[in-house]
Amino acid sequence: MDAIKLLLFVPFIGFLGLLPYANKIEPYIWGMPFLLFWVAFWMVMASIILMIVYKFDPDNKGSESE
């Protein structure tokens, strides 16, 4: 497994591993309860991390012509 693919574990840990620590209503961030902000934040971060892995994955360097 390439080292860049280890980044794929970060959203998993953020979503599920740290969720018990984020399970609270207060404080409100941008008008959202903290738990809703936490989930929305990790959805955005997961997309960014997937984009980084796609960009720097050495297995993805081949051409797509058949």
C-alpha cells in the first residue's frame, strides 16, 4: 500500500473515531449545532482528502485510452 493511501483513514477516524467527543449541541458554529458542523466538516474534508489521494496516487498515472 502506498503511503499516500494512508490518508484515506483520516476521514474514517474523524467521522467515527472522534464522534463520541463531538457529540454535543453547544457551541453553535455558523448557526449549526456542533455535531452537525462536525459531520459537515468531515464530509468536506473527506472530499478534499480523496482529491489529494487521486492527484498524488502513483497507480493513477497511466493513460485512459483503450
